[in-house]
Amino acid sequence: MKCTVIIDKEREPEVVVYAPERSETVLKIMAACEDTRELFGYEGESAVRLEVGTVSAFISEGDRVYALVGTRRLAVRERLYVLLERYGGDFLRINQSCLGNVSQIERFTVSFGGMLAVKFKNGYTDYVSRREIKKVKERIGLKL
């Protein structure tokens, strides 16, 4: 990969990436360049600063989105698609209501009917939807 840095005090910082496809490297560059706002989870009246690496999954239930951190379930104010855009290098869509942290996945289990269950290190289990199964297998490198 070629990298060019031009120091120009007159211009606003800008990053331009030319790539044949949207790869994991490109997603990491995008994440590094995006707004680095902190992520907060809300539990009752208190707000807790979240380290994204400790979040096992983001799940949507009703009109709320929750971050699963250990055994805690903290409400977050962002929508799933925003979280996926921001943290897409570390998270993948499991189904329409769940984004899973790749580094927090403990194991995959295939059922007789072909369903793929994802178990996270914190004990939470969810199922990969038929729509997402190909993307999940490609991202993880599964040959099931």
C-alpha cells in the first residue's frame, strides 16, 4: 500500500483512499479518520463510558439499543446502523437486531437445520440470520 503525506498549513486535514474494494484495512482507516466521539451506556440515571472492545454485542429491542458488557446491559443512544458504520472493523451484523464483536465471540454452533448460533464470551447467544450467514462465514473464515 502506498502512503503519501503532504504537510500544508493552508488546508484542512483530509484523507483520500483509493482501493479496489471495501476491505478490512479500508474499514480500519475509515474508523481511524471518523469522529472519535466517546460512547456512553446508560443504566438508570447514570452514564458509563464504554470501551468498545469490552462490548460483546449491540442488540436492538423495541425502540432501544443496548450494549452488552459482561453481565451488564447498558442502553446506548446510537442506532445499530450508526454503530456498524463507526465500529465496522470490529463488529459484524449477526442478524437484523444484533451486531457482534468479533473478538468477543467464543464459538459458533451449527444446528441440524443449518442454523448458526453465536455464543459470546459473556454467555449471550444469538442466531445468524439466513441473510447474513454468507457474510459472517466470509468474515470469520468458516468452512462449514
